[in-house]
Amino acid sequence: MESELKQIPKRIKELREILEISAMDMAGKLGISLEDYLLYETGGSDIPISALYKIAAALGTDFTVLITGDSPRMNTYTVVRSGEGVAVERYPGYHFESLAFNFKNRSMEPMLVEISRQDTEPALVMHSGQEFNYVLEGSVKITVGKNVFILNPGDSIYFNPALPHRQAAVGETTKFLTVIME
């Protein structure tokens, strides 16, 4: 069976075609080139979480639909037991678990993120909204703009993710809670 990560681009393309939105129009809505958008849609390039949110909004659907193929069902509360969130490995060494995937019309996306030390630091990313990170295990090096912070268990940071930023494991692995608000 194909991994969830490989199914995401197929879902995006299918929804875009059903809604009769051209690839060029989607690229414009995301503020990226047509070539970059087509790389997302074919699985030729990693789709940043921020782009998944923008794609979901442009398609009039929920982030959960893109990552799972199912619609969220709950509107008063949702309980996610340990290890039962929707898990996605964006790339080797970066794994996240959506902790509110079944709640409709979320205004924030809480995720449990686990990263492993890499030979090279991950690329800087930017997205809209606001972001909060709270370290649970290990240490994480967080770059926000030109500032670099080492956070340890119990430390947190709240920042504007429109600034270039990244998280990198300081030790072998680190686990932290990320909450992204649009």
C-alpha cells in the first residue's frame, strides 16, 4: 500500500481537477511558480505544511482531507489517544503527528513533532499565522530570522512564522509540541 505522504499530491490534484481549477491558478493562489506547484502535485518536491494549509483553503477543504483522505467529523471535542494522531513523515528525520485532525473548522493545528539529528540543517521555511513550540524531550535548535535559540525540555517559543525559521535536533532526537494558528 502506498504511504500516506505519497497520496497527498494525488489528493490535491484530484480535488483541483474536480473543482476545475487550473494548475496555473493554484500556483497563483499559493504565490509560487507553476513549476514549483507541479512539483508538489507530482510528488517531486516536499510540500511544506504551510503550503498544505494554503492548498486546503484554495480547494475549500480541510487540512485533514489532504493528509488522510477523510473529513473531520467532530465539532464539540475530539480525543486523540497517545500514538493515534495522524502521522506523517515529511522526510527522513522529520515526523509529525496531527493531534486534532478529527475536529472540524480548526483555527489552530497542534502537532507532536519528532526530529532526528541530520548531517545538514533543514531548509528555512516561512508561512502565515503564528507558531508556538514547546520542547518535551531532547534539545532543539530553533532559528527565527537571524536569531538562534537552543531550547530544552520545558522551554517554549512563540513567533511569527512569516520570518524564515527552522528546527533542528541538537542531540540524536528531540520531541516538541508545535501549534500553528492561521
